[in-house]
Amino acid sequence: MSAEVTIVEVGPRDGFQAIAPIIPTERKIEFACKLADSGLRRIEIGSAVNPKLLPQMADVFDVHTAVRNLRPHVALSILAPNRKGVELALAHGVEEIVYVLSVSESHNRSNVHRSVAQSLADFVDITALVQGIADFRVRVDLATAFHCPFEGVTSERAVLTVVERLLAARDDIEICACDTTGRASPWAVREFFARCRSAFGADRPWAFHGHDTYGLGLANVVQAFEAGVRVFDASFAGLGGCPYAPGATGNVATEDVAFLFENASVSTGLDLAGLVAVAGQAATIEGAQAGGRVKFLSPAQACRSGITATV
Ligand code: ZN
């Protein structure tokens, strides 16, 4: 197989926000730099949300500014669920926002406190706000694209309607379908992307955000890849718990996804040994629940990755 994929590191956002004890700003910066040094070229560095609701993200712009200065070659994004968040991001020189809305009504109301129609209307406003900013990138995270914790399986019609409305507002967006609950089946993931690519164009950028809550994370990644997706979200050490499944692991782990693709000769551009090391350090964060399976490398892989094997 000759192909390459891009892994978007979402640990500093999806992972850290699930951790209650506040991680010192310096440590967040240090982790982001180590992730960049492991080859990651896109990092979702945090969320621009009300710090009273999510105190872990109160220093998001300090982290953003520091990492941008220390690793200027890495594309950093900030998740912003509303206009206020986008305005704050713009004021801090952010060059990529991740707008989030859920396909299902009840999850959108519980997650961003408004109806899906209101989120879509806000998106139109936001696109007007950022229009004309050179090289500004907009990604949309479609939460509950497959399954909603309140409503069950998400209907195909609801997905297509939301995507159509988003693309009508701005057509150069990257759309990331999120398996928020980890309950999407691999067949549903493949079908989802096949349907979206045929309805809206195979050339446009699609991405997949999987959670490993029920152990289907990597199987879903494979099926998204088979359906043509080449951008995958992942979180180092699989950080990022699921609020609806206490004790469950979080996102697919960056090191697992990298291992999967590198073993299939699909290039990720990542240094697996570096990733395994930084994932190991993530497990020591107070309050973190580390997942991920790739915790050591075979001697051959370690050599390929440039570290000395201890054999
Ligand atoms: Zn997530």
C-alpha cells in the first residue's frame, strides 16, 4: 500500500479537558512541544470556552501562544463552539478554528446549549466573521455523527441535512465526523464516508474522530481509511474519557493509530518511539486515565524509529 495519512493530535483539547486536576500551563506546553517533536504537524491545542464551565481550558491562549512561538511549523487549532469563542480566538491570532455542533438535537443542547438550527445559524455568522482572513482554516467537528447517547443511532438524513447546510455557508471546510460515544460500528463508519463522499464530493477534506470506548476505535479507523478518509484525530495515550461511560477509555490513541498505519506501510510521518515515550509520560498526569495499547516497540521497530534497542 502506498498512501499517507495525517494524524491530528487532539490530546491537549479532548484529552486534557477530561482531566479534573488542573495541569500546569508549562506542562501543557511541554507536552505539545514533545508531540510536535514526534512529528505531529496538526495539534488541537484547546477550547475557547467559558473557563467557569471548563477550568482546565482557562489558559488555552497562553498555551497556544507559547507553542506557536516554540514550534512555528505546527498548525495549531482551537475548538470554538460559538461566536464568542471565535472572536477570542481571532483576537489571539489563531489561524484555525474547530467549530463543533452535534447532528442530534439533544446532544447539541446538552453540549453547546442551543438547538441544531441555532448552531447552524451561528455558523453562518462565524463564516462571515472570518471571511477574507487570508489562509484562515475552518474545520467542523460533527459530534454524534453516528450515535447519540440520548437518541441512539443518528439518521442518515439528519447527517446529510447538516452537512449540506454547513457547506452552503462555506465550502472549503474540513468536516470531521465524530464517533462521540464510541458506538459506531466499523461497517457504519465505512458506509457513512462512502455516502458523504458520493453526496458531497470525494475530493473535499473529510476526517474521522474515533473514540475507543468499546474497543472499536482502530477497526473504525481502518474502515474510514478504506472509504477514502486520510485525516484522523487521535489523542496521545488515548486520553479523553467519555462522560457517558464512566471508566471507559477515551480517543483512539495516537501511538496506536500510528502503529496501525506504519505496519501497513501507510506513512504517518510520525516517530513512533517518540510518541510511545510521550504517551508514557501522559500516564503520569494526575487524574489522567491513559489508554492505548502500544506501550513498547519491538527491537526492529525501535531501531527504525532511531532509538537504541536494549537487546
Ligand atoms: Zn472526542
